[in-house]
Amino acid sequence: MSSRWANDDPETEAIVAEQKRVKEQKKRAKAEKQRLEEAKKAQARDANANGELGPPTKRRRLSNDPDAHSDDAELLKIEKEQKSQSTLLRFPVGEWGPCRHVDNFERLNHIEEGSYGWVSRARDISTGEIVALKKLKLENSPDGFPVTGLREIQTLLEARHQNVVYLREVVMGNKMDDVFLVMDFHEHDLKALLDEMREPFLPSEIKTVLLQVIGGLEFLHSQWIMHRDLKTSNLLMNNRGELKIADFGMARYFGDPPPKLTQLVVTLWYRAPELLLGADKYGTEIDMWSIGCIFGELLTKEPLLQGKNEVDQVSKIFALTGPPNSETWPGFRLLPNAKSLRFPSTSAPSSAGNPPLLPRSRFPYLTNAGLSLMSGLLALNPASRPTAKQCLDHKYFKEDPRPKPREMFPTFPSKAGMEKRRRHHTPEAPKRGQEAPELDFAGVFGGAPGGDTGEVGAGFSLRLG
Ligand SMILES: Nc1ncnc2c1ncn2[C@@H]1O[C@H](COP(=O)(O)OP(=O)(O)O)[C@@H](O)[C@H]1O
Ligand SMILES: [Mg+2]
């Protein structure tokens, strides 16, 4: 028996089956369409989240393990950065306030008239704090605010480090070119201190001083800042044994490769040989040379190389280091002023090593490690000088006697704190905007006359062998 509903008829059965198939097909097509629409929507959502219209370029991983894949770590870092940026943006943006007036400071005493400004000790009337006030000398500005004044402010603002003088603010006087830097006050500069001391620093104290200068300089160089006027009068010390690099009047940013720069930088006695020989491409090595000169001065309390003019300076340098040769300083002959150098025909090879070791007789109290550091810093070839970072790792600082802890550093009466300082009779940094003179170095080895004093080569005898 069959059901009355049964489609026994094979023809009817075929029709029903066909209807069923079409219905199934439609159902599947509808599901597929829905799926495609869902996918599209999801893609649009992703694109929005990535801030782009196309599909995300990077597949997102779900693993949270930062070591699982460097892409993951990178992604997490970017996400973190984006997060912190968006958090930062929620804060109100800082505003440029007007500069305060210099009348907010009571001037106590004049400290020093330098090449580009004068400095006085002053009291911040609102807080009672003692500060140093430096008036920028801006008169050499043909077109309003001079770029060099801006550089001093900008580089100082950028150079926040425990061994760099702290610029608190910039204040104005009544005229547009009355611009003052307000800095933390420090009792001494190293030049005045050395002048006033009866005995030179102890070796342990020299290390403490040098480590701080070089530490500050390493930071400056890492920030692409060359100081270009390192000397003892630009190094400040307070009575807590802390040293601060100051006077950014010559400082500037440098690039890699270095741009063409003026050679008229760095006070003569601290000026590197490549500058004296007219190099217009130079780098941080010029600051390292100055550190070598400062090192020498710390040992004896006297500036190491006191040339009377550029030619005499080169002469004094070669008297200490021996003349360069193509082995110790390849390519020095190509420097503009090297063409006029006439070397003695019997030029003996300098002492062994590259850079050659300086004569021990000039630094009798220095250890071998100290002499090796000094010889590196005063290498004629800039490429042979150690970087600030390398100096900090030098064995000289690790051997006994160890650097004296800062808090054990002796204190000295401060001239700057009480009275006008004695003016140092030392050369100053070159004036800005000057043309570098063409120099005739024929007289460096005591031969033909050169320079403008007629004393060129005086006292110089070439050390042979
Ligand atoms: N922050 C300071 N605290 C105490 N004395 C300072 C300070 N800044 C500078 N001086 C003194 O003033 C002198 C000149 O300042 P500096 O910035 O070197 O100007 P210049 O460009 O005129 O050489 C320094 O040698 C130092 O004796
Ligand atoms: Mg100075």
C-alpha cells in the first residue's frame, strides 16, 4: 500500500526533485552572497583601522610573545608608539610665552668680559636664586638677529646634560638686541682656578675633571653638536666638584658627511692642526685636539701650546709632535696651507707607533697610559684621535690613582662670587664673519720668514729621532 500523498508517478517524482534542486541552489546562492557581503564589510573595517583604503599590508598576528617573531615585536612597538602619541595629543599644546625682562634680575657683580658677551652674577628677584647672566653681543649682525646668537641658544637648549651649563631662560632688555642668557651660576672657570692654585691638580683630580669634560663632550657629539671653542676658560666648576662645559658661542650642528665650514674657529692655542692648515671639512676631532691641550694644561697649570700667531702655533705643534709624514697623516699635503710647508731635508722618522708617542720628557709625571691617551688626542692626523666615547674607556681612567670622587674635590674661594675677575691675557676665539687669512707656512721649520711678527719659528728646534 502506498500513501495517498506519495508521488508514485515517476514523472511527478522527477518534477518534485527538480523543484527541490532549484530551491537548494537558490538557498546556496543566497548564503554565498551574504558571506561575500560580510567579508566586504570586515575588509572595510580593517582598512579603517589601518588608516588606509586597501587591505592591511601587514598580517596581524595574534601571538603576544614579542620574541615569537620580529614583525610582532615591531608591530607591538608601533602600536605602543601610536598609543603614546595619541595620549600625548590629548594634552594641551604648550604655548610660546613672552620672554621675561632682565629687570627681574638684580645684578650683583660683573664676572667677565669675554669675546662675545659679558657675564655677571645676578639674583632672580622672584625666587632669590643666584644665576649667571650673559648678555649676547649681537652688534655684528647685518640682518637683525644674528644666526650665531640663535645657534648659541639653540645648541644650549638642546644640550641638557649634567656636564653642560644649564640654560634656564632667555630674557630681553629694552632694545631688540638686548638678549641675555640666564644660566646656573658656577663659582669658577677652570682657567681662573688654575691661575689661582699654588699647585697643579693631583692626578686623581685631573681624571675627575677630564672625565667630566669628555662625558659632556661625548653627549654633545652624540647630539651632532661640535663645540668648537673648548678651552679652560669655557669650562666652569662649582664647589661641589662638578664641571660644566659652557660658552656655546662657536658651537654648531654638523652633518655626515660634514659640510664646508669655516676654519676660523677655536682659540689659537687649542686649535687643531687641520684647521691651521686650512681644512674646510672637519669634524668632532677638532674638539678632541682641544681636550689634549686642556689635558696638558691641567698637568702643568700652563697652556700647552702658546703660539704667537697661526704660523708660530703650527711650529709649536710640530716641535711637540714631530712633523707629519705621509704615513702618520696621509693626505695632509692636500690641505690648502700645507703647500707652503717646507720640511727639513733630513726628516727622520718619528717615534714608533701610529699615532707616534709624544716625547716622555715633555710629560715626566704622566704614566704610560696617560701618555698614550695624550698622544692619541694630540695626533696630527684627525683620524688617529680617539672619539670622546673611546676616551672614556681608556685604561688611564681605570688605573691607579682612581678619579677622585666629586664630593672629595677640594673647594676654592670664588672670585666670580665676590669681585670682578682678573682678565686673562689669553687669545680669544676668532671673530665671527671674518675671512680665513691665506697663510704662508714656509717659515715653520725656522727657514724663510712667515707670519707677521718676524718671530716665526722662534725657539723651535726640530726634534730628530
Ligand atoms: N654660568 C656661569 N657661571 C659663572 N661664571 C660664568 C658662567 N658663564 C660664564 N661665566 C664666566 O664668564 C666668562 C665668559 O663667559 P663665556 O660664556 O665664555 O663668554 P664669552 O663668549 O664672552 O667667552 C667665562 O669664562 C666664565 O668665567
Ligand atoms: Mg668664553
